[in-house]
Amino acid sequence: MTTYRICKEPDSLVRDHVHLFTADLKQHPVLDLACGDGHNGLFLAALGFRVIFADRSKEALEEVRKRAETAGIAAELLQIDLEVSNRDFLPGQTFSAILVFRYLHRPLIPFIRDSLLPGGLVLYETFTMDQAQFGRPRNPDHLLRPGELAAWFRDWEIIHRFEGITGEPPKAIAQLVCRKR
């Protein structure tokens, strides 16, 4: 049984903001946290970005490997349980961008803030408390409180922010695209 969803295309948040991924950001890797099938990171890797795919699922990382191999794309895989590992699981490593989709583990926020280079990007999308009325996830530990995502990065340049209900079937999400000053 697959524990991750398989997507053929990158999420719209990545597609809509790909223009922010300028050539200077290729000097350091992009981190795709809790990457699942890797569809967002693979999209950027196909554009010439070095991407590190991190996930706890060996099965998901194998899917990333297969998809990367088929596309002729380099992919660095890191199998790690982000919720039990030391928050500094890539000591000294810095990133030009960090992608986080459909995942929330609050203790990782300091790592995200600290490991991103100045001028680097965070693209983050996950569920809010309102999601409980529509289905999974329902655990409040995995749902953002109102304004929580934007508050974590309030001192950064906010490029895009959305919080609300979208899609069919409906889902309650928060989105943030920001640049570290």
C-alpha cells in the first residue's frame, strides 16, 4: 500500500512561482522536505537545480529514484524520520530553497529558518485547523492555527500568502512563499 500520493505535475504553488528560482539559486541545493513522490523537487531538478529529497518512506524515495532515473535527472535521496531525528540532520548544510507540502512538524521551523541562505526561498503549503471539517488530517498537531505559518516568517519578504478553503473536494490550507532577508 502506498503511503504517499503520486502526482504527475508539480503543485500549483511551485508552478506559479518558478520564476523566482533564478540562476543564482543554483549555487546551493534545494531541500524537498517530506518529499513524498518528489514531484515538486523533480520539477526543479529538471530545470537544473540540485535537489535533496528527504522523506522517512523508503518506498517514496524509491519512487523518486525511479522517476529521476527515467527523466535523466540527478536526485540526492535522504531517508530520515524528521520527527525523531536531531533537528540538525544536515549539519552545516545550507539551501537556496526549501519546499514543504502537506507536512507539519513545528520543531523543524528553526531548522528551516537557520539553514536557508539569505535570498533563499521557502515554499510551504499545508493544512489548517479548518481541514478537520473536510477529512484528514484531523490531528491538531498536523494542522496550522490561523496566521501561524506567516507568523513564523514575518521578518522575511512575503511574496505570496494564502489561507483559506480551496479546491474540489474542498481543503483548508495555508500557503506561503517568502524570501529570507
